Amino acid sequence: MTRIRSRAVVIDQACAAAVDLARSAVEESVRPGEIGEHLGMEAEDDRVVTHYFACLDRAYRGWRWAVTVTRASRARKVTVSEVVLLPGTGALLAPAWVPWSERLRPGDLGVGDLLPTGEDDDRLAPGFTETDDDVDRQMIFEYGLGRARVLSPIGRDRAVRRWHAGESGPHTPIAHAAPAQCSTCGFYWPLAGSLRTGFGVCANEYAPDDGRVVAADHGCGAHSEAAVVPHQVEPSAPILDDHVYDLEEPSEAELTGSVDETSSDEPLGHS
């Protein structure tokens, strides 16, 4: 077994002393007052040293200027090799780049957009693949006529979990308030194949899920067997027919209570 020995890089004294040269290289690229104090140096290789300077630009807080200087073998003159701006401790950085295939979300695809599917997509399987009876098969199986790829068991299971946990599943407020499940509704059209027992399509134009895949244990108020609740009519006040009565205004004596109570019971006598 051969061991690889690593030797420590010795800082070149001429490159280490070229602090002013490194500072002037930064000043040529920035506005006055945007370069701060010298933060140190680091030996990159033989006769190669990187000097670090603080960046005072308010837009790049926490960053630092890195100037790499070098000299040729047996040469005394030091030259600038590279000037870059590098993030330091606490620097504000952009978020890590995420591929578009991972950033895409349901509903992002618009009119005219194309969404290519990778060759190694585990949701799909070759159309000629022999599968068990639990997976749907193509009606036409002939090279060149059938589908190139069909839904794989992984793709089917992901769809089942997504549909059952979504807005058309059993765990929604409208499903909890429904009079019965979709599986007992006349507008429920079951899917074909292995998904028939768990999912179907709503065919009720007045239902919120019309034309969508719904779980068998989903439900809504537009169930075909929903009972019609009769309207409760509040009793109204009695109607008095005043056509057979003569309405008279009470006299002043009746209002004050000074009417003789015996005058109405006994006949009037003659004096």
C-alpha cells in the first residue's frame, strides 16, 4: 500500500508582501470607499497567495474581496492573477438552485406549455411489460399500436393517495356534511380496472365535483337520494274579517271611564 504524502505549502514572502498591489487591483474595479481593511492571506500553492479585504458595499454585507497574486519561478515581480468577491461568514446568499422538475407544482402548466416526462419516471412502465392481474392492461397490444408506456404500480399508488387525501376525498367539510357517500349516488360513475372499487367520476352537473375523480367515500349535498326537507311554515296571526262589523271610534266618556255601568243594563225611565 502506497501512502500519498502531502507537504505543507510555504507562503511565498514576495507574494505575502504584495498587499498594496492586491488592494490597488480591487480599487480599479470598485467605487472609492468600498474596500475595507486587510483581513489576512492564504497560501494556495507555491508562489501563489490570496489576500482578503473587507467589502464595504452595503449591498454585499458579509462578503469579502479575494485577490490572488503570484510570481514566476526565479522572478521577483509579483502579478495579479484573479480578483473575485466571495461570501464570508453571515453573507446573504441566494437559495440553492432547484431543478425545474422539482419546482413544478400542480396547476403550473398553462396553455401551450410542454411538460416532458423523463425516461426513468417511476410512475410509468413500458406498455409491453407483463404485469399481474391487479394492474390494468391495454385493450390493444401490438407493437406500434398500443401505448408506449402505461401507469406503473408506483404511479397508481401515488395517484390513489393523492386523490383520497385531496379535496375529493372523505376528509373534507363537504364530505362530512353530506347525507351519504358517493358510492351510493346515482350520478357516481366508477372507474374501470383496479381503481373501480375506490374511485369514480361525478356526473352531476349541479355538484361541485362534476366531471372530476371522486373517492367512493366522498360526498356532497347533491346526492341523488338526498331527502327533500319540507319547508317549515310559521303560523300567521288570525285574520279578522271586518266587512260585517261597523268600526266606530270610542267616545270621550269611554276613554275616561266615566260611563254609568247601570245605564247599559237597565231601561231608561220616564220622569
